[in-house]
Amino acid sequence: MIAKIGRSSNLYGALAYNHNKVEQEKGKILFMNKMVETPNGRYTISQLAESFDPYLAANRNTEKHTLHLSLNPDPKDKVSEMDFIKMAEEYMKEMGYGEQPYIVFKHTDIDRVHVHIVSVCVDGNGRKISDKFEKRRSMEICRKLEKTYNLLPAVEKKSSENCPIFSPVDYHKGNVKRQIAFVIRNISGEYSFKTLGEYNALLSLFNIAVEKIEGELHGEPQRGLVYFALDKSKNKIGPPIKASRIGRAAGLAALEVHFLKSKELVLNSFGRPEIKTRIDNVLKYSKGEDDFIERLRSRDISTVVRRNDSGRIYGITFIDHHSKTVWNGSNLGKEYSANAFNDLLKDQQNREKSSELKSSLPKSSPSDHVWSDQLHPLFGFMKNGDNDTSSNDETSVLLLGLPMADGEDHEEEIFARRIKKRKKKRKW
């Protein structure tokens, strides 16, 4: 099952869109939570809106106050109306909207039966309900509902139909801005990174770099970001692209908010001890830097190493694709800092050279049989080592079950605009 989440400032449009389906007998109201009900079970759009009026009146500056989402089981799933109601209730409760007024509509206008839910994002006191890591939480809830109601799991679908292609940026393919924008709009909603350096390390896997620009314009301080495409050697290629040309998610303000959320999440997570243990296990058996990186790669950890002109490591970052977190080495501990690894890996290489004359070290640890050799699907293009994007589309990977960037339901918005036009015509 896939959940699609949309936000807007148009409550009337969301209600009118679903009400129109009911009037055309292409949908029905399944369930209402904390809503004013009528004796005959029929409603006008205005009657539905009344239940939300107190929340919107108390609203404290939340511009996109309307929540309009859909729950979409696989077309092969046969879901009863009662199960749809239970799933909607569980989903809304887990997402933090259990005490909100909301209405569940069942749509039958297409072969894929699904439900739409309309609510508001502010509580009775006018405070915005938290949407921290909303996409990640939504995916986890969907996986839980799939197991509870025996639904086909979305993440295991192999079909590429309607799935976007997610590839490293290839400057020579053209339309670089669009390639970069596609990566940024999706990756920031999935991974936690706490600094611009960690963000850069993650982007480098997709042949992208970002830099902060600071200066003055007409006496006013200016701050912003510019993005670059990288070639196979991780050198900048082509002109810089301003964040404003890519979208709000690429801007400095949005990233700084993401940094704060990531720091809060990391403080409350158990991911740090786990990744340290996995790194320690690999270090015991690695035979130098290349072997160390490759062994971590097989355990779903990408390693980004930065060197100065003399070849000395001055930065090392680990990207854990299990917990979807990015860690600067020094944040894990002094023993994982760039200086520590610089000396440690060099010692390993020296020991390996001398030991070749006597005996070979074990090629694998006992734990090697526990871990899968398959890289996390999101980074499948890195299976063969280098990020060679100049080959074919074989380096691409599908974003199966990965929710896309937030967006309003286009059909809903088109319908709302039509309603507005009709109103204007009636006034004249």
C-alpha cells in the first residue's frame, strides 16, 4: 500500500473534489471522525466544512492548513469497507491526527479502489501538528498495515510501471538542473543529515556538490546555496545552479530546518552504537582502505573519504542505508575521526604487505555470512564500484514505494479552480 500526502490552503477544494465523486456515484463517505453528522447521512460541502471551522479560526499562521491524503492498496488486494475504515483510523492515529476531525471517502471511479481522507493540520488550539519525518513515518505505518491486513507489500513490487528512475547526475545527458532537482527533492525526505558537510557527502554519491555563498547586495547580507554537477572523478563540471532555480527544498532555509530535525532524531535514536559495531567488525578484517570501503559497502554503508593534495585523509563520512543516517566520523567518536583512520588504514596496508610473505589474513569474518551482499536498493547503481554514469541506464535504480516530494492533488486543484470560475461568472 502507498500513502500519498498533500497539503494546501484550500479546504473547500479538497472537500468539493471528494463531494463531487459522491454526487456522481463514483464514491461514498465511509467514515467521519469528530464531524457534525446529519440525520439522513447526506451532506453539502458547507455542512462538511463546519466541522473544521473552529480549528481554522484558531489557526496560528499555518498557511497550508488542509491535509488531503489517499491510501492506495495494490489493485490485486480485495479490501472490505470495514477494513478500509480500520486502516484509515490506524493510519491517522499513528500519524498524529487521531483526535482531529476528518472524513474518509471511498473512490470507485477507477479499477484501483482507494480512499481519500480530508482533515486539517492544526489542532483545536491553533497549533500545527508536527510533520517531522512524515514520509518516513508514513512508510513505516504502511508496512505495518500491510502485515496486519495481509496486503501486497509495495516495497517488494518488481514492476517498473509508473516508477521514476533515480540515477546519479550525468552532465553529458543534458538538463542538469532537472537531474539535480530530482535527486534533491527525494533524498532530503529520506535521509537524516546534520550539517552541510554530511549533506555534501550524501550528494556526492549522486555526482552533486553544494556550496554556501555569503555576501552583500545593496548593503544587505545575503546567504544562499549553489549546486554543481560532478564528473566521474568528482570534479565540478559545468556552471553553478542557484538553489532558487531548483526549488524550496534545495534552499538554505529548508536545509537548516532539516539539520535541526536530524540532530533531534539522532539524539533519540539507537543508530550510533549499531553503525559503530558494524564499522569495528569490518576493521578487524580489512586489508587497507579499498578493502575496508568495499566490505562496508556490502553491509549497506557507503564511505566518503576526502583527501588533501598530499593524499592525507582530512575527512571521512559514513552513510548508513539501514537507518538512513549520515555520520561524520568524528561524530561517532575520536577513534572514527579522519586522523585516526588515516593512521589506522596506513598501518593496515603496511601490515598486509609484510604479511604477504608469510601468510594471508582471513578473507572474511564469521559475520560476513549474516549480511547480504546486495546494496540498499536506493543505491543499486553503486554495485559495480565506481559511479560510472556514462554507460547505460543499467546504472539506474527504481524508487519502489518511495514517496515523492509533497504536492497538492492536481485533479483536486483543477476542480477547485473550476468551482471558483463558476462563482465569478454568477456574480456578473
